[in-house]
Amino acid sequence: MKRTLCLATACLAALLSAGAAQAHDFWLEPGSFRVARGETVGLSLHYGEEYEATVAPRDNFFIEKFVVMGPEGTQPVPGEDKQELAGRVTPAKDGLYLVAYRGKRRPIRLEAAQFEAYLKAEGLEHVSRLRAERNETGRGVSEVYSRCAKTLLEAGRGATEGHDRIAGLRLEIVPETNPYLVAAGSELTFRVLFEGKPLENGLVIARSRAEPKQFVAARTNAEGRVRLRLQHAGAWLVKCTHMVAAPEELSMDWESLWASLTFELAAPAGPDVGKQ
């Protein structure tokens, strides 16, 4: 009963903000990706499209997990409820710090055309095909969705390990290439995990702040891996969406999970290969 009441409360909030839910990208934005040891960096939760962002204030009710993983272990990310700054991290040592956020499920109802459009945009054609086989293409849906966002910070310079920490999010993107040891123009490898196992055929999309209307995309192989050549220096947002049938006890049609990872790439030593 308690779970049902929480879902009903969340449903009202989600339905009132349906427009925000349709802004598909959701990511963690640090004040700086590269910090000095002992320096405090603020973290914001953003949603939007093509790097056009709206800040999502911290909402403790909807936080399932919000932690920072670094050389000194794993700690919760502190922050004040309802504030635009979602949290703060102060690296105590040099090294790489992974911040991981998972929000609780939120329900929403979508008209058929809306649903089919976003299935196409996020590479979820298998759901469209299944709906067609069931003669459901023209039917609206009820859905629960949740967000799994990560950002990778560098304290000091030259850390060689820690970039591929696994946070245990239900859907997560793991960088197998350390982005702070390569430069723009490099090919980076990522692995997508769903419930701890490789996700095959997931569409991974990478977008840079330098050229937000352009993107690089590829699908994961049987090991959940994908390789993307990222041409621009600066901030990058890598994302992947996965959809499964909703658990029967939720009385919804579908469940989607939205994973993102943000980090920064340095400019190459020579001329910027990302320039046109």
C-alpha cells in the first residue's frame, strides 16, 4: 500500500511536468571537471535537449542514490533539499572521482504519437516493432521512467585508474578509456550495463557542448561495448536509453531507464582537430 501511495503521489507530479519529461537528456553538470585537491566543486542536475539545459533542483524524495566514489572510498553527496545546487564534492586526494545519481521511478502517460516519436529518437525500435505486432501502435501508454546520471571529475593531473568504477546503477555507462589521458579526436570505448550485465544493441549517443546540434552514435555489441570518436575539446554528454516491460505490480505498460555520463576532453597538442 505504501508503495502504491508513493507512486500515486509521483504520478501527479510527473503529469504536471509532462513537458519537462519530454526533454530527453538528463545529466550531472559540475562547476568544473578538473579541480585541485581540497577544492569544492558544485554539482547541478540538468535536463534538456542539445545541451539546452534547465536546472532540476535537488529533490530528496526522488533520490534513490547520490554518491561520490574516489580514492578515499564512497560517500553520499551532501546538499540541501529544493536547492538548484544539487550537491558539493571536495576531493581530498589527487585522482579521479565518479559522482553517480539514480532517481526513483516516475510515472507518466503519453499519447501514441508522442511515444512512437521518442522510441525512434532514442533507438528503441524494438519496442515499436513489438507494439506493431500487438496492434498497439495507435494506443497511448503508461510508463515509469528513472534517471541514472554520472559525471567523472579529475583532481590533480595524470590519474591512471578509477575512471571505470562501477556505481551499481540499474543502467550505467562505464568509460573503459580514461578521458583525462586522451585528447579530442581520440576514439573512446564505453560499456553499457543493465542490472550489472552487458546491454547489447543499445544506442549510445555522444554530444559535445562545442557542437551541440551534432552527435556521434553507435550501438553496443554483445559485450555491451561501443567505440566513439569524439572530435571536440571540452564537455561531452554520452547517453543511452533502455526500455523493458514494466513490473506487473506497477500496473503500467513500460519502464524506461535513462543513463548519462559527462566528462571533459582536453584539446590535442597540435591544431584542434575538432575545428571545421
